[in-house]
Amino acid sequence: MDLRELYQEVILDHGRNPRNHRFPEPHNREGRGYNPLCGDKIALRLQLDGETISDVGFIGQGCAISQASCSTMTEAIKGMTVPEVDALFSKFHTMVTGDDGSDDDLEALGKLAVFAGVREFPMRVKCATLGWHTLKQALHDQSGEATTE
């Protein structure tokens, strides 16, 4: 199966059946995100124990790409530290915005590497990155609403 087929399969699966589509309790960080281009909205909550994410969940409305991206993101970051998530954010963002990065970066992304296909559709990059910007806002306890603008 090539990367394009895998991309479509992951988007459909996670778009229809998002993982961690709930708000964890307890939680001590929260973020909200909005993509004005297509109307995607994300509310994300997480439990940060020291520097480690012990639980994370989201509730969202929007296209299959934004929901699938949040779903796979929440699966990937559980148990990671804040610096590890910051590094993952950077690799993911670099990948979907068009600069492939190194093969090591793609390998480090694991299942998230299927979103490399998003760069073929520039209007959808914001859909794929909304949850990540919302996560970054929540992790660093920033107020306001994360946007893709």
C-alpha cells in the first residue's frame, strides 16, 4: 500500500471514529482552536503531570482531516513530555507545510507521517494543523483561541 492509500485510509478511519474524542477528567490544561477558512473548531483538554501528558482528549467539529489529525495526535502524545511534544509539533508542521525534512524526521513521526499527503492540498494544511496549534496553546498555558491564520 502506498502512502497516498494509507493517508486516505487513516483519514477515513479516524475521521469516522476519532480516538480520544472526549474530555478527560481531571484536566489541568485546556485549549480552543478555530480555523476560519473552513469552520473547524477544536476544544482540547489534557492532564499534565509535571512535564508528562498523562491524558488528553478533544471535542471537535469539522472536516475529516481536522478530526483525523486531532485523533492521531492525541494517540501519539500520551506519555510524552512537553519538550518531546514540542519537537514532534515542529516535525509535523514542517512535514505538512511542504518541507519534507529528513527521512529520520518522517520515521520519528510514525503513523503521523501519513499526513504528508496534506501538502498536496495547500488549503487543507490548516485543517491538519489546527489541533496541533491548539495543543501547543494548551501545553504552554496560553490564553485566547488558537487559529491557523
